[in-house]
Amino acid sequence: MGRPPSPRRRSTEMAANPAALRRKQKMAEAAASCPPVDQQVRVVVARPAFTQQQFQKQFDYTEPKPKTNSELVAEHFRDNCAPNGDCVANTLTRYLPILAWLPAYSIKNDLFGDIIAGVTVAIMHVPQGMAYALLARIPPIHGIYMAFFQCLLYVIFGTSRHVSVGTFAVTCIMTGKVVMEYSEPQPNAPNGTEQVLYDPVLVATTVSMAVGIVELVMFALRIGALTVILSDMLVKGFTTGAAVHVLMSQVKSLFGLTLPRYTGPGKLIKTFVAILRNAFSANPAAMVISGTAISVLVFNNEYLKPKAAKRTKFPIPIELIVVVIGTVASYFGDLHGNYQVQVIGNVTTGLPKPTNPIFSLIPNILMDAVIIAIIAYSVSLSMAQLFAKKHEYVVDANQELIAYGVGNIASSFFACAPMAASLSRSLIMENVGGRTQASGIITSSILLVVLLWLGPLFQVLPNCVLSSIIVVSLKGMFMQFSDLKQVWRTSRADAVIWFTTFAAVVGLDIDIGLAVGVAVSVVVLLLRNQKPETALLGNIDGTDIYLDVKKYKAAEEEDNVKIFQFGGPLHFCNRDYFRQRVIELTGLDPIQYKSFVAKLESQARSAAMKEQLKLKKARRNPQKESSKKTGGGFFKETKLDPSVEKPESAQKRAQKEGIANGGYDNSDEKTGSHESAADAVAQVRQEVKINMMFSHLIFDMTSVGFTDTASTRSLVSLLKEYEAIDVSCYLVGCNETVLRILACCSCPLGEERFFPTVHDTVVSIRARAADPDAQSTSSGMS
């Protein structure tokens, strides 16, 4: 390393570089002007007040030119389909991520962690796969088939380094619902109706095929973003309700009961009643085995596991230990023969032969497949994004659709149910140091050994042991109940979504409950967007800060000015709410006001006309008028006797003699009457305008991200109504989209009525009020 430059050398370099010298001087001035840390920092900004047009001109705004459809298509093909080596390589690595991460694999940094993670997850796959296969109502060995094939496929197509795919409790129980419907006799079927029943494994593989097709269609249409309607609260409520279904489905195996099968809404309640009725016919041996297995698992999870975690990253494979002990005890004790304990039964060795799903069944199960696809993808993607954020890498949401779609379709030919990511296995993989997707290769290799040689060892494994593993694993889902109290305090709308989804899943059925949860979420979303926060703003004296006058006592409203703030998008659902809140907060309804003013004008005009008519009649009846006011002076002056001659003839004679009263001229009468009525109306208008609460109305549109045509037309109509009663309107903080739609909808305001900030608007109004000779913004009507 060289020595640092001397002070003389640095000063010479500075002198040779004036720009660097100026920067150093500015930094020194800024440092000198900074107050101590314990002093309050003040912000002082001096600039002219801009209208929106002046603001854009001052800072060289250039409106982006929208691209035509042909330009967009050409750009897409140019960027993605150019016939060159880079494009082909990018396309291959995009759709086959293994080609991207495998060449860059670091044996030194990644191999050890991947081996440990792969072995650990494979050990978990064996008991969990067999247990969750029972939820799908297929033989337990098929759970290991799923783990082998689907892990291997995800290694090729997946982009997450830490998720463990295969069996998942929620998707397995939803698959089991479909399997039960088409492979077992329906108790509610009409008498005499022939039921076509299929093999349970073929039904499960058909569901997997249909789910894969749905996921690939979602990728092709780029509608994977639709899964955002499944909010966290909805997913938590749904999975907790599904956990209740899982628990109830395992009671039969835990207690060795024989229960009738129920379908349709309310089946969980019927199953619970049946359990109570058959409680005394439980198998004591199965109860003892279940109690022992659950106790061992809970003791490990609650006591041993936390202590072991402090000493080593490798978890105790307690599920596998329980399976081995249960298998050994069943084999030497002949639990099936001596105590009638249900066991797994025949387990084939080797890999399954490729078999076609039942393609004719796909239309019948399509809606179930859509629901399973959305649930599996949403849960798996959220898990993958969680790990990606923690370890700072990117998960491609669209590529994940390809991974799950191809994985489900390909594995459906090998006796597999739909795949999803498991939270428990994924957490273990991440905790023990998994680094890349290569851990899936290790997992599949170990599972292949199990399938080829070790499978028959599990033939005597009691079903109640697998059910015990399932029940204990549900703790994480049931612990979500503890979040409900906090959710209620944070957002009652979210709590309603959580509880409604849970209640519908438990009380009705899984698919119906999900539909109810989605409907409630959409309604809550619409209500939130339909009624955003609104406020009247006031100025903090001496600043350019404007706050809600109801929340901040220091904020004071401007004289003769109302500032209305709308805190959300403006669309057809909330356009009436927007108008209603403007009227409520300002206290001025332009239509009612105009009607009231018109009524006053009509009354004033009518009173003036009556007065003129009364005067006209009085002049036409000189006797009454003279007796009341002039004492008959007119007739004395004309020397006419009204008692002898009618007033009309007296008038004619007087006109002939040149002494008629000018007030009797018809044209003069009409003119005088019109001028009096117009004066009365003008006086009413002037009095009403003087008594009006405000003359300027500012709409703060800073938080309005977008508007649609219907709401913009409603806004334009409201602006016209206020302008018609001499209230000058201003729009503040409109983005380019809002400005463009306003222009298309013939906004009545001129360019001088649009401002970038509220303070610019208020300053301009103050300036014009102080200088009436300045150009008035009230001429903004176009």
C-alpha cells in the first residue's frame, strides 16, 4: 500500500480541479450551517407558487407517448424472440432454472449443507408421506411416490432453494374429498341410480392431472396474480378450518372406530355426533398406541427439541423413530392379529408403472381442481417468497406455476396426488443449512432406496401411528387461533375474514368455506375502497403543512376557502360517496343551494311585480288612490269628475288636453316594473353571496391514484354545479392518468385551476384576494 498524499499534494490537486474545490467548499458551508443534534432542524424553502401547467413547464415535463399494440407486440418479439444465442440461452435458463444454478454450483460452499438438508428432509418424507397419503384416501406408499417424483421435477423447474414439495395436509384432504366422491358409494344417492365408481388411486392421479392443467393455463394467461385475493387472513382461517377436518378424519384411526361416511355441508358436525355415539366401541389397543405415540411426539416437540436446538442444527427425527418403533412393536406383537389394530397392509417394492389418468373424469372435477390449484400455489409461493426474502434471492412467480403444473402433470402418470410445499419440511430444510435445489436430488436418491428395498418393512405399521403423527403436526395450524385476538385489535375487518372463513369451512365444507372466504374478502375490499378516508384540511400557521382540522387542533381553515381531501382511488363504486362527503364536510349542497336561491329570487320577483301591479291599479283608479294618498289631486288638476265619468274616459280626455300623467304610459309601466324586479333579484343574489360560507373549494387529489370514466364524469358534474353558484373550484396533485381522463371528460376548469400542491393553491388565492386587479382565477370555466 502506498502512503496517503501529503496536505501540500492534496491542496495542489484541489487547485487543479476547481469543481472538486467548489464541492469541498459547499460541504464545509453545509456542515457549518448544520445545527447541533440537540437543536430543532428548520426547513425553509422559497419558491414561486406554481399552477400545474407552470410546474410542468418549469421542470421540462414530457408526456410519455403511449405505444400502439403493434409496437408492443414487436417489442416483445424483439426482446424475447430474437434469433441469437443470448435469447435462446435466456429462454432455456428461464424455463429450465437448473441450467442456471447447476453450472454455478459451488461444491465447497453448498454441497455439505445440501447433503445434510436432503438427508434430513428425506427422513421426514417417509412418515409424513405415508400419513398424508391416508388423508388423500390412497395407500400410504403413494405418499413416498409423490415425494420422489415431485421433488425431482421441482429440482429441474423450480426457482426456490428452500421449499420441500410433495405431500401437504390441506391439499391431500381436499383431494381425499374428491377421491371419496368418485371411488366410494354415495350415501345420499337416489335409490335405483347406478353409481360409477373408480379406483381411488386413478381418481387421485386424475385430480393431479387436472390441477397441473389449471396451473399451466394460469401461467399461459398470466393470471397467477389472481391468487392475491387469498389474503393472509383468509389463508389462515381456511387452513385452521381444514385442520379441524384433518383432525376429525383421523379420530377413526386413533380410536379404532368404524364410522359411517358423510358428505355435503355439515358433514363435520354429523361425523362428530357419530363419534360420540360410537365412543364406547373404541379399540383399547389402538387408543393405547395412539396415546403413547402422541405423548412421545409432544414430549419431543415441547421439551427435547428446544434443548437440542441449542446444541445442534440437526433435529431429532422423532417421526421416523416413532414409525420404526411402531413397526417393530406391531411385527413382534402381531397387533393386527391379536388386537385387531388396523395396519398399512401390502406395500409394493419398486417404482410404479406409468398409468394414464381418467381423462373423461376431468370435466367433473374441474372446479375442485381449480380450488386445489389456487390453494396449493398460493401457500407454496408465499412460503417460497418468505425464504427468498430472508436469503436475498429472487423467486419467479410465473416459473413456479410451470414447476407445479409440469410436476403435477408428469407425476400423475406415476400414481401421485397433487403436490404442494410443506411448511414444516421447508423450515427444517432451511434450518439445517440447505443451500440450493440440489438438496432435492439427495432427498429423491434416499427415497428411491426406500421404494426399491425398504418399502415392505412398513406393511405391519399401525394406521394409528401415522394418524398420531398427523394430529401432532396440526399444532402449528391450531396455534393460528392465538393470532385472532391480535388481528381483532389491529383490524376488525381482517378478523371478520378470518373467522367467517374458518366458520364456513368447519360448518359447511372445505370448498364452500373457501368460496365464502373469497366472497367476504372481496366485499371487505370493495367497502374499504368505497369509503376511503376524507377530511377537511387546515393550515398549520407559518408552514406549508395542511392537516385534518378534526384531528389536529392547531390546524385552522383558511378564510373563504374549503380544502377537501379524498384518501383513495375514485371509481364508479365510490363516486356517490365522494359527492356525499364533499357536501357533508363543506356544508354546501350546490343543487339545494341553487334551488334555495331560485326560490328567493322568485319570491323577490313576485313581490316586486305585485308592488308594481298594485301601483298600476292605483294609478288606474284615481279615486281610491287620491282618497288614500293624494286626496284626489289628479282629478282636481285635470278638472275631471270621476263620479260622472269613468276613469278610462277621463284618462283619454286628459291625454287629449295634454295634461295626462306620464305614469299611465304602458311602455313606461312595463319598463319600470322590469327594472324593479331585476333590482330585487340582484339584491337577493348579492345578499346570498355575502352570506355564503366560502367562495373557493380545493380538491386535494394527491391520494387519488386513478379514476374511471363514470367517477370522472361525476366529478366534472360536481365541479360544474359548484361553479354555477359562484364557488371557484381547484384540483390539486392530479397525476398524469387523472389529468388525461379529466381532459377526455371535458373538465370545465381551465389550466390555471390545476395546482401541484395545496399550498400553491392557497397562496395564489391569497394573492388574488389581496390584489383584486390581478388576473382572477375565477375565469377558469371553459
